Amino acid sequence: MAPSTACPASATTSSGSGPTPAPPAAAGPGSPAPRRLLDQLRDALRSCHYSLRTEQAYVHWTKAFIRFHGLRHPATMAGPEVAAFLCHLAAERGLSVSTHRQALSALLFLYGKVLGQSLPWMDEIGRPVPKRRLPVVLSPAEVAAVLDRLEGTHRLLGELLYGTGLRITEALQLRVKDVDFAQRAIVVRAGKGGKDRVVMLPATLEAPLREQLRAMHAVWAEDAAAGQAGVQLPDALERKYPRAGASWAWFWVFPQGRHSVDPRSGVVRRHHLVPGTFQRAFARALHAAGIAKPATPHTLRHSFATHLLQSGSDIRTVQELLGHSDVATTMIYTHVLRLGGYAVQSPLDRLAPAR
């Protein structure tokens, strides 16, 4: 998420603890209709370069907040109403700490950046503290069992996640230009936190990835011949390089099989695969393998890091491969290693001959 300082507050900023502004009045005859609150929210998020997923989440929580308070306009509410809504989410709906924090961030953005209110209650609302959880990790044998039950593109995606430690969104958003066979590297563009990084291209995946690109080149050529709009480009690159989106270099490595409407621009174009399709395929493979762990595609990333450390890789190297800003985040995998059965011998095993 982009820092709040990167985005200017609304021009209607209220000062200190002054009165809460009333909702916008209806437009007079001949004057343009005021933009709806949710449209203002979307505009503010886009001007701050928030991701589409964050935009959708913030809009969702704003709608939920308004519905919870009987469709009252947020400008007529303040700290007590926000606190009541968050209490409802935690006490009655039992949301996780991370989801609770996301809802709070959405409302603080709404009041600070859209409604332009800078009031003391924003700092007084407590933020729930996330509890550290050990990640679910599959053994190498379990990873192999799951991968063996995936087919086609899903098999390649699973191997890519485990072989490089990519997040699922990072893998799905790969462009042709980001796969460097000569350097045996994959460049991750604008990963979590907007950072770029480089990860290894596993030798095992070189041939499957080349075959994937050959097959997708035919899809790209068909789109180009049909005059379809090119793929979506990040930020303002589409205006700066209007023809780049139609080029092969910017095409997705994992495109969808059909065209769809861009949710922001309304342009009909080909998007990359969505995470849900692979998540469902992974769940079926996990069940077929008879593995009872609550694993998800992200578990392949956890397994990648843990197995690298088990094989003697330096933790700083693993930190860079995962794209963690703080090595403390990577250290969680050392806890997994220390607490495993191979790290400490149980006193039971030192008793007289095992049965």
C-alpha cells in the first residue's frame, strides 16, 4: 500500500476538531452533478497509485460502513460510528486481525483523503495487533505429490511458485520481457510494496516456459491480427508508449483464454489469469494427494524459503529472493526449522529400545 503522504488531501479539509462537514448539497439547475462518494474514493485511490485489489477492498468496507449505519453519509459521522463499526466486525463477525486492520485503513483513508477530515479521533482509534503465526510448510515429498496432481498451465504455475518463491499475483502478472533465459533470471516488477527484484529461473522450468511462450505467441498474434486492444500497462505507460501494450514483449506469460472488460478503463482486452482458478486447482490437488495440512498456493512460497534454509542458503539471500524489506520477516522460517522434529530430540526417544 502506498504511504498516505503520497496523496494530497481533499481541498475541503476541516481543521482540528471543528464541526463535521455536512454531506454535499444537491447541484443547482444547470450546474454539474457532484461526483458520488464512491467515485471520489476511487479517484483518490488511483491518484495515490493503490492497486486494483486495494481499491476494491476499500470500496467494499466503505459500503459496509454506510450500510451498517442505515445509509447515513460518512460526512455526518465520526469517531464513535467508526469505533462501533469496527467493534461489530471484531465482536460479532469475528474477523481476523488483518481484515480488521484493512477495514480501519479503508475508513481512515476515506475520512483523511476523500472527506478531508483531520480529527483527533483518527489517532485515538486503536489498531489491533497481529499475532505471529508459523507458516504452513509442505515437505519436499508433499510438494511433489501436489505438483504431480496438477496439469497443464496449473502444473507450470505450481512449479514456478515453488521454484522461485513468487507470490501468486507476481507469477500471474509476469510479462514476456521479464523472463530472461540468457541470464537464467525472472524479473519481478512492482511486487509487494512496489519493489522490483530478481529471482532465479530454475533450469527445470526453462523448457516448459519456452513451450508456454511459444503457445502464447500464437494467442498474441491472433489478437494482433484481430485488432484487439493491447494488454493493460502500469501507471501512465499507456499514454507515454501507446503502442507498447500491443507488443509481444508486454504480453502476459499466463493470459486468460478470453477477452474481458478492464474494470478501470472499460476497454475490452486480454487479461492475465486470475488467482481463483489456480487456487481451486491447488485445493483439488492437495485433497487428491491426501495431505491434511491447511495449505494454499502461498504455502509453496513458504516451502521454497524453508527448503532453501534447510539446504544451507544464507538468510540474507532468501530475504532478497522473497522481497522482504526486513530480515525479521524472513526469520519466521528459522523458527519453523528450529521447532521441527529434526532440530531437538525428544526425551522419549532416549528411553529404552523403542517399541
